[in-house]
Amino acid sequence: MKKIGLIGGISWVSTVDYYRYINENVNHRLGGMNYAEMIIYSFNYGDIKKNNDAGDWDRTLEMLTTAALHLQSAGAELLLLGANTMHVIAEPLQKRLSIPLIHIATATADEVTRKGLKKVLLLGTRFTMELDFFKNELAKKGIATIIPEEHERSFIQDTIYYELGKGILKPATKEHYLSIINEGIRQGAEGVILGCTEIPLIIKPEDLSIPLFDTVLIHVTAAIDYALNARP
């Protein structure tokens, strides 16, 4: 089993899910008392948010490079960024490493393709919805992306930062998310990508009439596939 390096704290809430899902997944596959070998570098999310708000992706790249090189030096054999938004700098970060970075958008595009879908609704931070890094990975597989209207993107952004990222789950917020998803369905969405690692805290597969793609679970599965050499 390859040793997993996880960059977390973006946010700590979803980092807990990553740790749990990775270990549950490994134990499910290997049984007994087998669990993952992991090294975690956890950020103060406030420092990352300052960069995001300023659009200073270069500073974020430098911070994540330092963390990733620490993990690599400590023996990590593959790397996970425990946040969709951070994959905006995944490509330049990968060029600075000698271990593979498992890309959350690539893994998600592969899963959408396996389901045979061609148009999906993408929910996430404003950066994930508006920038191209996630949508481009879907486009490579011939998958069209719908994103919500601007005022709905603002709502999603605010609730990710000030509710979900703090572990606050409000029924009214869930209902608003469901209304956004229903509008996406009316626009032709065949599936919904929860492109922020906090959104699965409030939206579950049983809430929807179309397939849901939980990027945390998809990311974890791709990482364990690699760690166990299930596929190259």
C-alpha cells in the first residue's frame, strides 16, 4: 500500500471526512485491521481564504508547494488536495513534485463518463463554478457544464464559508440548495456534481431524482485505487 499525503484544513470539517472515508475504504477492501498509511498537513483556513479573496493564487501555490514537499520528504507516495478549489493550482503544483497528485476533477469526469452522462450541474465555491479548471476536465470527456445564476453562486459561496465550513447545517439552506438543483434539472442537467467538499454535508443522494457525484468520495476512491495499485 502506498503512503498517502493529504493537504487538509481547507476546511477542517471536510478533512475529517477525508480521513474517515480513506480508512473505511481501505478497510473495506483489505479487511481485518488494515487501514491507510497517511500523513496530513493541515492549514489554517483563514490564511488560505485571504489569498482566495485577493485572487492571489501564486501565494496559495507557494504555500501548498511547501506543504506538499514536506509530505513528499516525509515519505508520501501520492498527494491529495482536500478541497476542490485548491485544484486551480494543481497543474503547476504537480510540476514541482516527484509524486502523483490525484486530481479531483479528473476523477469526477471519469465517474460521470462511466455513468454515461453528457450534461451536469456543477456546484462549488465561486472559484470552482466560474473558473475553468474543473469545467475543462469535464469538457475533455465531452461533458457540458451548467452553473447557477450569479445570485445563486453568491448564496452558495457564502453558505460554504460561513455555515458548512463551520459544520453549521440549516434546513433552510438545504431547501435553497435543492431549489438551485431543481432549476439545473429544468435546464437539462442529468446529474449534479457537489464540487465542494463541504456540500455533501447537507445534500445527500436520496434528496435528488438524478445522480449525485460526491467529489470527496470520488476523490478518495481514486486515491485508494492508486495506493493499492488497483489501476495505474
